[in-house]
Amino acid sequence: MEKQAKCEEKKIGVIETWSRKHRLLFHGATRHPLILSIRDGSINIASFKSWLAQDYLFVRAFVPFVASVLIKAWKESDENGDMEVILGGVASLEDELSWFKREASKWGISLSEVVPQQANKKYCGLLESLMSPEVEYTVAITAFWVIEAVYQESFAHCIGEDSKTPQELKETCERWGNEAFAKYCQSLQNIANRRLQKASDEELKKAEVMFLKVLEYEVDFWNMSKGNV
Ligand SMILES: Cc1ncc(CN)c(N)n1
């Protein structure tokens, strides 16, 4: 990479540079038709239920992934504070799984009968590959940030001004759209930016490829409910 470009990235942060450079894909992942239909109130409840059931399975796979990032932080991080941020993330996932179970029972979904769809299997496979000790902390924390950021940006849009989100879906949107979750995502972004600033060109390239892959998989994940949108 050109020295000049690298300096620019340092000033505004690598993550911001990538988000601008790949804004169409970022927009596609955070303003998906499913999210827009929640926000304008036209959502088909079957789509929502299908997303909820699939996401429960995803979050179960997400727990060991986040735990693996915690291990990488312990082994590789240059800052003590990283572990506390990631540990907070692990801890909140217990509450998240309980929430999924309550929400599923509210909607009459039997979680034990949910079969993972292809896009979900593929995404969980990506999480599993990221758990390998071969994957650098910088790459894993970048993936972690973007996974959380997509949900934060998406659901915050559903509770923004003028949204017509149905009352019964507001709690879901608040879960990822609230201020505390936004702050948590900012902390993850700060860690990722710090690591990316110090990364070698090779590591930087791997992290950018991972950033794009996560965005692509997020779009595929939303698309699973497309038949019902
Ligand atoms: C597919 C997906 N992406 C992100 C998140 C937020 N942890 C989630 N629950 N599901």
C-alpha cells in the first residue's frame, strides 16, 4: 500500500476508510429490504419469525467465536483493556440466548425443531474457521466488530425518527439499536482500528477481505427471509 494512503488511514481510522470505500456493500448489509420493511411497518411476520429462528442458531455458534477472540486478546493484545470489552460481550450473550428463547415462545416457534438454512450454515462455518489459532487477533477482532456493527446500524435505523416499526418488534430493534450497544460497538471499532494501524500490509489485506466477506454473509443471512418479505 502507498505510504500516503496508509497515513490517511491512520488519521481517520482504517475502519472508516473501508466503510467509505465499500459503502455500497455496507449499505446493502445495514439497509436490507427486511430491515426497511420493519422500519416502514410492512414486514411480513413470517419473515421475522424465520429470521428469529435462524438467528438463534447463529448466536449459539457466535458464543464460541467470541470466546475464541477473548483467547486471542489474552495471547496477542498489546492493551489490557481489550479483554474487558470482549469479556463484556461474552457475558451479554447469555442474556441474549435467554431473550431468543422468550421471544421464540412468544411467537410460537419451537427452537429445537429449527433446521439451519444454507446461508446460516455457511456463516457459522466462517465463524468456526475464524476460531483457528492460525487466524490473527487483528483479523478476528475486525470480523467481530463488523458482525456486531451490522446489527447495530440495521436495528438503530428501525427505531430512528419517523420509523413505523410495529409495537411487537420494537423490543427486538432496541436490543441491538440501543445506545449502550452502540457504545460497545464503538469500543470494538477502536480496538480494531488500533490493531489495524499497527498491522503489516499482509495482515491488513486479510482483515479487509474478512470485512468484505462478513458484509456479504450478512446480506445472504437477511436474504434467507426474502421469500417472506
Ligand atoms: C447474523 C447475525 N449477525 C450479527 C448478529 C449480532 N450479534 C447476529 N445476532 N446475527
